Amino acid sequence: MSARRIALRVALRRVRRDRKRTLALTAALLVPLTLAVTLVTLRATSEIPEDERVGTLIGQSQGVLRNLDFVAERGAERALAEGPQALADAVGQDLEVVPEVNGPLAVSSGGLQVDSFGYGLELDRPLHRGRFVLTDGRAPRAPDEVALSPSVVARLGVRLGDRVDLGEGGAKAEVTGIAAIPTDTLRKFVVALPAVVAGQAPALPKPGQESSMTAAQDGTVVVWHTPDALTPGAQRAMTGQGWRLEPRSSAFDVARDAPDSLLPEESAAAWVLGLAVLVLGELGLVMGAVYAIVVRSSRRELALLAAAGAGPRTRRSVITHQGVLVGLLATGLAVGAGVAGAWLLKPWAAERNGELWGGLRLDAWPTAVLALLGVLTPAIAARVAARGVGGDVVAALRDQADFEDRAPRRGQVMLGVLLTCGLLLAVAGASLKAPFTVMIGALSLVIGTGVLVRRLLPSSAGRADGLRLMQRIGARLLARSASRSATMGTVVASLTVLTGLVLAAMGGLTAEVGKSYEPNSPHGSAFAYATKVPGPATVAAMEEALGGERLTAMAIASPPAPEGTAPDGTAWSYWGEYQAASPLPDRPSAVMVIREADLSTVLGRKPTARERGALSAGGAVVLDERLAPGGRLTVTVPKSPVMDTGRTELDTKSLDAVAAQRRSEYRNLPVIYVSAAGLKALGGVEQPNSAYFYLPAPEGSISAEQEDRARGALASDIGSGYFTLEVERGPVAAEVLRATTLGSAVVLMLVAATLAFLTVGLATQEMRPDLSALAAAGADRRFRSWLTGVYAGQVTLLGVLMGVGVTAVATPALLFSLDIGWSLWPWLGLAAASAGAVAAAVAAGCLGGSRVTTLLRTAQ
């Protein structure tokens, strides 16, 4: 029998006999490899093909025709009816077109109202295939039928067959289906026939009858889809008549410009290579630490093989074959567990990402690379660790461990190379905008730091004299076994670095989203605007729905009502308002009238004596100092009712003003306030046909159900008038990133704690001589068990400190490569994950120490 076959049989017998060790080795490899396979599979499943993304935009249409002036002059209903003939006249021939009407369309049921968006199209038409996915029921086919999005169904609590009210007029419709947009399942929308959405569109404003407060209202859009491409001549003829064609190719450009994630897009090859190197580096560190312990704990068994005539090569082959067998077992289990984990996590991940994913897709190339790494990494780690199986055979047969760590001279060169390469890779990754390169450089810094710690630990034994007995013994064990401690610390440090870098990246992305987002009002607050003043009962119902808090009412400052009637013979509903002479971009410009007692509500703090005095004296309080340079506010007001026939002549007035803050941070919160005294000084009146309400953030957050109930109460009073009610909850993208960051912290903490548990549990096997000496000195079992826990905690704490230090060095490079800023709270998550890893290591040491002391007692 050849030496190789003997080595294989010995390794196989060793793997089968020592099942607990085999299980620990397999688990140490299984955890990170399973996580990598799961992430690769989820990424492949989440990738929506480009043609499907285009389908969600325009279905199977070859082009979209629109004429904004045509729709604005006629309104949605007339444009829908006259559009096909107008297109035929423009082109000079009949065209096959399919209409679509989009615009705001609220849905109400059971006293709740959701401010949803309306898609008016015939969903059954083949041309619209791909726009929506019917998750339940069927498409609407009659004017009294409608399909709702999952978010609307959840907020209203309706089911198929229930009847809901559409729009402000309350048209009844039956819910026949639940439809979702594959790329955005969080959107609130309704699908109905085109005529239904057009009929619910707001009426065209009468001349001069539109307030500045309704400027942000979304209008209704009517477009026509063409199933066939148009000739260049037809396109030129349409352009001359004001029509615009958006070909299907433009939708592909939009789909390409919409990235799948907030992370920078990289090529598939770079992504696979980066992931492979990271997994290889992490598994190499873990398996290298594990097999270094295995070889030292198997010294006596290897010495028996040497006594039986086996040479160093055969003994090394035994360890190498163990690595191969464990790698095959762990890789098979990891691929199966990773795919199963991806299947279980797919619904949750798709929901958090706001998308609909198809069946599970396995990316063959990255999975094959990971499987190859899973087999080769433990084999290489075992081979490297097996180089030291020689030595004093007699001492090994007596099970005498040598704790002296004599670093070779080449260690200095290795230390310099690792630290230099790590810094260069981090700088190069930052310059090239390559996050994976930064992470690889961080792992190099971790290994270099581990080599440095190994050289420094032996000299630290004398510095533990001031500690308590148990901590002092643990610190001396840490210094005596510098190689083992540094190896274990390097594993923990690498996990800490990966955790810290992921959290820092996700935290920075979250902060960037928050910076680019402009809130409508302070976070958690609510505001409502209506073109009709609701009655006291409606206001009370809204206050009750929003948690019982009092709504702060405001009014728009307007000039006195004109005499007579509007040009169409009806009463005037709007005739002008006082506005800032130099309005701010994207900020309300109207002058609002409030009670002096409500000033603290809009300011969010107690007003100063100067601010209160300004209101009492007939002046103004502004929330942006740019509106009142030199302490004077200039406003304009129309001298005659606002009309759309010619330019309106304006009158200018000014008031003393106090700036309560430098800049206004909110888009929909008014910025100019006067009291009744200020309104009298302007010579104006409160606009009787408009109302504005503001609710500061209550102690408890306003739920979606409370918001919908308040909107339903307001809608029942306003009727067909325009109103809006919104609760400021911050950007949705930030919430998604926070949830992703939390999930990443939990997963990485579990991985770090599990690997620390396994590797430290194996390391306690080497402490038998020390525990035997303590037992001989009279130390009880509990003391020895806690000693191993303290030692494990110190090793893990050493690794955590190493990891935090490297993370602090590598984080600026990673953030620069992603073009994002720094955030504080990810470091709090890193601290929590590190504390969990240390606690798990202490538990592992205590349990491992308890088992070892039991074995010692049995041997005695």
C-alpha cells in the first residue's frame, strides 16, 4: 500500500472517529461560505433583465405620443375623446393608438383614504403586457371595476370583491384584482379604465382661480401608445402640430440610467473576482487558525506515526487530506444551505427592496468559484500548517507542549510587506473607486497587524502584575502563547474589519440619501391644505384620527374680496393673495395669518420676546432671513382680481420683520407669518375659501392608518374640492438602507460570534497543561472554567481592538471610493457587534474549559 493511500486512510479514520472536531472544522468553513453562496444567489435572483424593466415603463409599445398643450386646453376627458382624430389630422392618415390617462386618484373605504396615483389603461391589452403583475384576481374591464396595488390594499384593509370610493367625488368601484409594479412594489396606485381616471381629473381652473398653495398639485396626463413604429415623414408632420414622439429606445435609456442598487455599478467579472478574493482571504485566515491549532493538538498522534516509520511527508499528507475531506463536506453542505437560505430570504429581500423577483436563479460562474475556494482553502491551510509536524518526537509522545514563539527573521520583512501592500491597496482602491480593492487592502493590514502583535505579545507578560488573579493568569497565557493568540486575534480582527466596513458604507449611503432629501415639514409632523374651509366637526374628527393633538389653523392673507361675480357669472373663489416680493425657490411664498399663541408651534420652540413683539406690533416673523433684508419684509398683492388675460398690476407693501432662523429647511411649511394686527396693517382679509392646518410631531408617531383616517374625514367634507394631507416620514430609501444595515449588522455579528465560538473552543484544547497545573495547585473546576473564558475573551478583545484600528484606517478610503460621507451611528453598530463577539468567545471558553476539566478529572 502506497504512503499516499495510507495517509488518506488515516485521515479518513481520523475524520470519522473525532466527529466533534470534524463538526467544528466543517462549521468554521460552512458559516462564511454559506453566507457567500446565499448573497451570490440573491444577487442573481434580484437582477431584473433590461427588457422587463422597459416593459414596466411602456409595456410593448413602440412609442408614446403626447401633446401637453392639447390636453391643457381641453381637459383630460375631451382630450381622451378627441385625441385619435387629432392625431389622424396631424399625420394625414388614421393611426392605431391606445390611450393611457395618469393622474392623482385617491381611494377611500371604511372612513380611510389613501392618496394614491391612478393609471388609466386597459390592462388586458397585449400592448400593456409587462406594465403590471396581477398577483391576485383579474384586470378591471368595466367603469365600476378597479385593481389596487398591494400597499393600497394593506392600508385600506380591503379584499377582492369589496367596493371602494374613487376620487373626491366618491364614485363606487369593485376591487377585481391586486396589481404590482415589478420594480416598485411600495408605490400606492390604482389601475382603472382610461375614462374613469380622466373623469376623476381635477377640473381646469377658472381664469385666476388657482391659489399658489395648489402649485404643487400633480396634473393629469394623457398619452397615446402606438403598437407600430412611425415613419420619419409621419413624425415630422406630427411635430409641426405640437405632438411629440418618445420612441421605445428612449425607455431603454431610462432603464439603463436606473441602477439596481445605490452601490456603484461594477462589471460582473470585477464583482466575482472581488468576492472570491474576500472569501478566500477570510476563509484562509479562519482555516489557517483552525489547522494551526489542530496540528499542535495532534502532536502526539503524529509522533506515533513517526515512531511507526512514517516520514515527515506522510505525516503532512495526513493533515492535508483532512483539510480536503473537510473542504468537500463543508462545500457540499454550504452550496445546499446557501441556495436554501436564498430561497427562504427571497420574499423578505424582495419586499425590503420594493421589487417583485421571479424564480430563484443560480449564477453558475460565481457559485463555481466559491465551491472551488471551499475545497482548496482548507486544503492549502492544512498543508501550510502541516509544515511544522516535525520537531522533538519524544516530547510530542509525552504530550509536552512548547509555548515558545520564536519568530523567524523573515517575519520583519513579511510585516513590512503586508503593511505596505495593505496601505497601497487601500489608497489605490480609493483612487480607482474600487471598494473591493480597499477591502482586500484592509485584510492585508489585518494580517500585518497580526504579525506585529505576535512580535509584541511576549514582552507584555510583565505588564499584567496590576491585574486581578484570573485576568493576570489569562494575560500571561496570552503572552506565553503569542503565536496562538495572534492567530486567533487575526481571525476576529478580520471579521471585525469586514463588519465595520460594511456598516460604514451602508451608514454613509444612508446619510447621503438624507442630505439630498428635502422634507416637506419637520419629521413626524403633518400638514393639510384645502380649497374649502372644513367645519368644526371635521377638524375635531381629524384631530381625533391623528392622536387627539390640536391642529394649528392658518389662513392665507388676501386683499378684500372684489365686488360682483367672476367672469363666468359665479362667485369669486380666489382673487389674489399677499406674497413675498422675492419668493424663495421651492418654498411657499404666501403670507399666512396665525394666532400669536400658535407661534411656538410653527417655530418648534418658545418664541423670543422680539419675535412676539413683532407679531403684536403688526409686523411679521419669517423663517428665512433672505426674505427680510435689513429687518423689512416686502410683499406684493394684485390691485385687481387675478386674471389670465394679460399681466396683473401689483401693489407693493412692506412690514417690519424678524427672522427666526437663517434658512428654511422645509418645502411645504409656510415661511411668512403675521397676526391679525399684521393683516390689518396690510389692509387685507383672511381668504375665506382656503384652509391650512399644521400638526407638530406628536410624542408617538403618526401611523399610516391614522393618516388615512384623517384624510377620509377631510375628504367627506371637502367633496370635489382640492386638498392634500401629508405626514413627513423621511425618505423611503433611507428606511430601506437602515433595515439593510441592521440586517447586515445582525448577520455579521452572528458570523463573528459563531467563528469565535468554534475557533476559541478548539484553542482551549491546547490549555490542558496549564489547566492540569492549576488543578494540581488546588484550583476548582469553576475557577478553571472561568479562566478559559477569560482567556478566550482576552484573545477576542485583542482581535476586536486590532479590527477597530484597521477599520479606522481603511474607512476613509472606502468612503472616498464610494463618494459618500462619514456617519457616526454605524460605529455604534460595530461596537454592539464586537461586544457580541467577545461575549460569545467568553461563553465558548467557559464551555470548552468545562469539557477539558472533565477530561482531566477522568484521566486522573
